[in-house]
Amino acid sequence: MNPPSNSTDNREIKMKDGNSRMLKDLMNQKNEKMNTTKSLYRFIHRHKSVSKIDMQTEFKIPLSTLNRMLDQLETMGLIRKSGLSDPNGGRPRVLYEILPTAGYIFGIAISRSHVTVLLLNLRFQVVGEKRFIVTRLHTPNKTMKEIQKQIQQLLAEKQVDKDQLIGIGIGAVGPLNREKGMILNPEAFPAEGWLNVPIKDIIEDALSVPVSLNNGADLAVLAEYYFQYPRVESILYCTIGYGLRCSFIQEGSLLNKKDGDASSYGHIAIEAINGRPCSCGKKGCLNTYVTFDAIMDSIKPNDLPSFQPVENIAEYLVSEIRNDNPIVKEAIMNSALYLGIGIANMVKILHPKIVVLDGQLVHAYQDYYLEVKKAIQENRINQSNDILEIRMNSFGEQTTAIGAAVQIYHEKI
């Protein structure tokens, strides 16, 4: 499947909400006959554009039955004919695709530094986007109200009725209670009050729309797998910023099962005896060498006479890279070495085919990215015919929110 596009046809956005009601009605059906129709819809959605021959091969049903189901889905306004296949010397085949405006999904990413709110159609194309910076004033109450405000603004701007929403997916910094939809006690949030926050209930009560919550790293790797590497056996995803969060997916299944798994990778011991003290109470955790705070701690104020405490460390580091500050650059490159060694240790255990790197420094400073890649390759166990690909994430700061939309779609449709 192609990656989401940042553009969409305005004519499609102005549809009536009848199609979305039809979609919800279809998915609420429980009888066996409708289950096959639902599976057919999902198959067309997953393959983007597909012929009857492909559908018959997959479902092994008579052509008359297939035609009846396709006519039903077309009448409901859920699929449409999308053109003809390349004949390749034979007879062209009619292709079918889902109607992307038969419903909409919100994907939301909550991080230590900012919140991203995306409105997507059913093809996971981004219809609209809002973003705000997280400050010391962003308590859970203020953050939830701002998210609700931006959701309402996007609905109004894009002329989408709330009844057209299939659901809202949210990816957040852990640890989480996924079943209850609750942020438990995240590290490094600038504002107070982020303890046992029932995000799912708050948003559902305010908007009357189904909500799903998961670790941001898990949703980011889901987006990479779904759009970029669906045939790749295993992917390790690592995002570095105010904390290190990782996730591992193998053949479509996430390894992380328990609360806080995404953040636990940062507590791999690098120098357990003489290492730096960590917030977990141990010494030498990877976090103490690679996070934004760790980089700042390694910069001695007397080495930088003009140094002043900063609230937004990410912006400061990126700014100093652009100013070619040698002291800051050295500290960042030292952290890159530790990060590469830590990820190499993960690779030795998990044996991924691809490692995807994410974070503001990864995208803002190429030397940092290249140093991390080099350290991973030099410190992992090389096996014969064992090729490891290391790449940047595909969708930038939208990745987690897109993954959140993918998850809520598969939960509700």
C-alpha cells in the first residue's frame, strides 16, 4: 500500500454522512453471511485496488455470490469501480476500491514536547492536521481540552460531521493501561498531574466517539509495517528524545504486551557499576547517556560561558547544531555512540531485518544519524547472510498519529 498523501479532493470531503452510517451498520452485523461481506470490504481496503479474479482466489466463492456482495457494497456507498487493470495481452479487468470518504478517523500523538492531531479518511490520507507545543502549563485537563478543541476545529474546517467518525486512535508516552485507556505515570512531562489520567474516557465522554490508546512507539512501528514494509519479517523501531522508546513487530504482531514496555528499552544497563544515576534508581541505564536531558547534563556550564537553563531542550540542541557549536555537537555525537551500542544489544537479541530510527536529532543532524547507524553495525553480532537495514522513519512527526489511525480502524472495522 502506498504511504498516506497530504492532499485530498475537496469534493470528496463534502459527502453526506449516510455512507458512514452504512459502514457502521455493516460492521455491527454479526451473522455469518455478513461476516463474509465485511471480510470482502477489508480485503478491498487492504489491497487498495483489486479485481474480481483476485477476490475469488482469496474467498473461493461463486461469481454470482461475489457479484451480489459487490453490488451490496456499491449500493451502500462503501466501494466503487476504480478503472481497468493493465491487460498485459489479455482482457482488462474491472478494479474495485473503497470509497475513502465513507468515514473518517482521528489519529493523535501525545509526546513530551508536542501533540499532533490528524484527521484522515479511510484510505489513511491526511485530510487535516493540528499541532501544539506542550509546556509547563499543559496539565492533563488543559491538554485534553486543547485536543478536543483542535478536533472540533478540524471537523469544521474540513466540513466533516462528527457522525462520520469511525473512531479516534491515540498514541502516548507510557507507561499505560491499554485496557482502561489510561496514562499511568509518564516520565519527563513538563506539567504536573500526569498520574493515572483516563484519556480514553475523557475523550469518549466529550465526543461520543470510540477511542483507543496505545504506546506511541508501538503505533509508529505499526505505521511503518503497514505502509512501508508489509512483507518484512521483523522491524525494530527506536525513537529518541526526552526518553528512549522502542517497539518490535514480527509478522504483524507487536512484541510489547505489558504496560510500559516501550520505555523499558531505555533502562538497558550500559555501565552498571560506575554509570550515571538513573531516575529508576539504578546506575548506567541507556537513558542516562542518550536522552536530551542526558546530553544537556554532559555539557558543563563553564564550557559554555553563555549557557542558560532552557525549557525546550530539543529546540536548543537543534539551534546549536545550526550555529555549529562544537561543544554541543561533541556531546550529541557522544550520545550517538552510546545509542548505537544500546540498539546493537537489542539487535543481538531480537534479530530484526530492519531498524527504523526516529527523533528530532535523527532528522535534524545527519552526522548524528550516521554515527548511530555506524555504531549499530559495528557492535552487533555479524552473521553470514545476515543483512540489517537501518533507516529513518517514513512519515516524520506524523508517524505515531498515522499508526493510531490504523489501529482504531482495525479495531472498529
